[in-house]
Amino acid sequence: MNTVKPTRYISGTLSLSALTLAMVMALSGCNGDDGMDGAAGQAGSNGEAGPPGQNGTPGFSAANFLVSNNGSSNSGTVDVVDQNATALKRLQGLNNEGIALDPLGNLLQAGDSTNGSLKTFCHIAQRPDGAAFDSNVDREITGTATGLVNPKGIAVSKKLGLVFIADQNAMQVTVYGAAAAGNTEPLATTTTEAMPWDLFYDDMNDRLYVALTNGVLSVYDNYVSSDYAAMPTRSITPVNAEGMQVSVNLHGIAYDRLSDKLVLSDVGSASDASDGSLFVLNNISVADGEVIPSRVITGPATQLGNPVDIVLSGTELRVAEKANDAILVFANIFSGQSGDIAPDLITSALKPESLVQLTTPKQDADISDSTSPVVLLGVAVSSNPTAAGPTTGQISRVNAALTSELSQYNAMQNIESVTFDIAGDSYTSFDTADSGGIVISNRVATRRNGEQYTAAQDRIISGSNTGLISPKGLDVDSATGLIFVAENNATSPGVLIYSACASGNAAPLLSLNTAPARPWDVDYDPATDKAFVALTNGTVAVFNEVRSKWLAGVTNISAANSIITPAINGTAVAAPTNLHGIDYDFASDVLMLSDVGSAADASDGKVYVLNNAGSANGLTEIAVNIVGNNTALGNPVDIMYSGQHLYVAEKSNNLVLRFDNILSSGGGNIAADASYVFTAPESVAIVPVYLNTP
């Protein structure tokens, strides 16, 4: 409120008007106007400057990283951190050394805290904080047969599906197929000239770089194609301008393909927390002998003592600085002067051992979920004759035109069904007289021509805990790492769901009960989280919210949400009806089915197309019905849709058939648009071109 102004005196007499005005203003709560402000006084002297503010965090590119820990209190843990090394979550029960990621987002980690080990931790980005290694979900290579002693750094060939391990005290590089598990001998070993600590494999050029603890970088050109070369093609030694070796004890290694530059970390003396270095080498793909680094970073300001591992993210280099308990970031590692350069960011981290950037896994659709026509490398067909013969266990790749065979692989089992994940690994169900299992084989879709199952590359899920007795059709959801298997035994029929990373006697994560009906095939649709199950009683069981229920802790779904019965003019298909193959197309909401009819009749097979399948329940009209003697359908045991055409494994007539533009087909007694003679085809699976990309 305004202050009442003093009254004025005229010749010593108080002015009445002024007095009245003052009283009114006082009583009215100061509603009068202010007078003119007086002249401003002189400005005061400037105050003292405050203390300088803290430097802001550099604007690093947004990204998440994995940090392997190897201290006395945190060994066996892996942290997920952001670009500023802020912790996001911690995972338990893992190894303590080098880490890498495969194309599906699975973590591979070496360990030497007890026995030599390589663990695969399934779909790390999806695992919650505190999640631990689980033998029903994850897998491990360990044991005396492996020869692993002190595995340190590892590298993964995403194209070839191989894991390269730098085994320090064994003085060798050890190679496994990425699908392997258990106590098995390696696929290959290469003795190194000194103890190796880390390595990098150039998928594009088949080149292996190995960092040795004597300060030398060994380079193996054409490493895999030369049958895992025994001797390095080139040896590179970092030197100064006078030709004196400046490298002492190389550890971390990181390569930038765009610039053909390679960064090496050197711990110097492991007992000295101040003598670490970083070297940048140019034109590394052709470099040889003594090489002067284009940049050397070393000195007390660098905080480099034992830089045991490094990872590049663009031009940003992150360093696992073990001796000084820190993650260091050098923002522009390829530019700037050499010398005692301080990091752009230092974050405390207890005994970090290894780093890798958490990248997005492959995002392609699984082969059973193609929503548009795809370019094919071919069509995979498995053979399962009644009596064992030369084709038993064989998976062949036939060209898409069904005119010639391109490759063969033998799973060494009585195959029932085969499918692939988006990395190109095959998943094959098999059964014996009293048990069954799943063979997971490395890169069968793309590169295993003329080969057969080997434990150094492949693995098996089988045993009493699995519940597998008579498994038939199966499906893989690569994005979530789940295998869906139709278990056909009469006592406990249903669909069993496993981790796609599992091995050995692993128990199912979830089961879908179809009793008393017995399933033959299953197609899981990730877009709707539904499992469509073809039953041998002629109906389809549909289970809703399958993955959602598993994530919520459900381990058994006791009944289907709906039952679809194929019908003609409102009447169920007459017996004998015996559904086998199934494929659901989310884009068109269409369900495709094969019906073998009587297994003893080589002429009564059928193929159905049902519209609006996602909401179907009960009698559902068949929109396309392919049946009759011209079709060559007798026992069509499996089908797969390519986004345009339908491929059929016709077992009784020893044929692989292709019906073109199936969704717009008029159906009826029509001949297939293409066919290929094949011995007892049991299953069929398309092989898209994108399975061959890393």
C-alpha cells in the first residue's frame, strides 16, 4: 500500500484541504495517487564475481553401453549404462571378462574367475534389473574338453555365426559356432606368438586382428576362408619417430571401418596406475611392420593406468580404466594432438573390465511372419522317410522356382520340422522311439553346405525336463527369443515354449494345453500375441496374450481362447480331417491350413484359406479350398507362405509344391504352379535373402 504523504503548511497554518485529503487516504486504504519519484541516487559499486560454475556434461551421442565388472565385490555382474556412464540396471550371475553381442541381441561373455567359460545371456535388453543367468533361459560353454584357460576378449562374426576368443594363458585364439553349448571341443584354435588379450574380426573382409601382451598387433587376412590360418599375415608394432617401440602390453582393440583406423589401448605395467596409453593407427587394413601412430595419448592428465578395454561409438572412444576405477570418454579420438590429453568425461566405475555398445538387434520379420512378398535365397525342405536312408536328417535348400537343389545340411536326427531365426540358425524338431528334442544349428540357412551337426557349432535341447516326447511343427519368435513346439504325444499334448538360447535338459518356460486334441503345428503371431495351433482333430486352437501371460508369471495356459472349425457352407469339413501345416498372415488376417485327411490315402489332401481369422471362433467358412486329383495333395504335412505364394511339403507323393498368389486363388481341383521331386518331405520353410545379412 502507498505511504500517506506529509501535509503541507501555509504560513504556519495547516491547510484544511490537505488535512481532509490525508484523512481520506488513511481511512480508504491508500487509494490516492503517488507523487513524483525523487531523483535516483548514485549507483553502488559492483559486487564481487561469484565462484565459477561447474562444467556441463559434454553432449555425447545418446546410447547405452554394457560394462563387464571384475572387482572383488562385483565380479560376475554386467551393468547397463547410458552415454554418460550413468547406471541403468545390473545383471547378475555372469562372467567377468570380455563381452560382445550377436545379431539377436544376446550377450556373449568370456570368464576365467573359476574355469574357462563362455556364457550366452539371452536378449539382454529385455531382461529386468537384477536378472540373473538362468540355465533354462541361457547357456554356457565350459569344461575340460573346451581347452579354455583364461578367455579374455571376444569377438562375434554376425554373418558367419562364429565366436573368436582370446585365451591369454593358453596363448591361442579359440573359435566356436555361436550356437554351441556344453563341454565340447572348439571348432578351431590358432596358437599366437604371445599371450593375446583382445581381438576384432572384420566380417566384411574376413580379417582377424589380435592384440598381444608383448605390444604387437597380429593380423590374419582371410582367416576363416584359409581354414583358420595358423600364422599371422602381418605383424604391426607401434613405434615413435625414432623407430623405438612405444607399445608395451596391448589390451583393448577397436576398429572404425569408414576411416580404416584402429585404436589400441596399452596398460603398460599392470602394477602401475599411471602408465597407460592409447594409440590410433591409420590405414590398418594394409599396414605392416613398424607403424608410427597418428595419435598417442598418454600421461597423468589422461587418467590412463590400466585401460583394459575400449569401444568406439562414432568418434567417441570409451575406455574401461580398471586401475583407476573409471569409465573415460575421449570425444574426438581421431583428431587432435598427441600428448597428455585429459578425457572429456570421467565417471567412477569399480573395476570395469570390458565394454560394448548396446545396439538394436536385427528387426526383420521371422520367416513365418512375412507380411509382403520377399526375395528368397530358396526354400528349405527336410526329409523324413519311413525307413532310415541316405536322406534321413537332411535339410536341403531348393531354389524358389523349385527347379534345382542349392545346398544340403544333415542334422543327424529323424527330422520332423525345421524353421529359422532371423540370424539364419535352424531349429529342427526330432523324435526317437521314446523321446524327442530340438537341434539348433548354426547358420544352416546361409552357409553350411555339405556339412553336418557338430557340437563345436550346434546344440540340442533334449532330456526329461524338456517334456519333449513327440515334437512336430515349431515356430521361432526371434524378437523375444522364444521357440514354440507342437508336442503331439497322447498323454500330455500341447505347445511347449522354450528360450531360443537354451540348451540341454532345459524345462519349458510356458505350456499351452490342447488336450484331448493333439497338435501337429503351431504359428505364433507377435503382432497380436496369439498362437494358432493346428490340431489333428480338424480344428485350430487359438491362445491369446501368450507372451503377456508368460511375462506376468504364468507357466501354463490350460485352455484355448477360441476353437476354429473349418467349414463349407456352414458345415464342418467331413471326416477324415487331420490338420497339419498352419501359417497365419497378420497383414491380411488370413489363416492357411493343410489337411492330410487320411494318412493312408495319397490323394485326399487339402489346402484351406480362412479369412478374418484373428476374430474367428467356431464354424469358419473356407474362402479357398484346394482339393482334388490335379492338386497332387495326399499328405500335405507342412506349409509356409512367402507373402505371395504358398509352399507345401507333400510327403506321400514325394513332392514340394508351390501354389501361386494363394490368397486370390479360385481354389478347386487345380495343379500346383511349380513342383520339385524330393524324398519324403516333412517340412518346408522359406529362406529370405535378409537372413544372409549381419
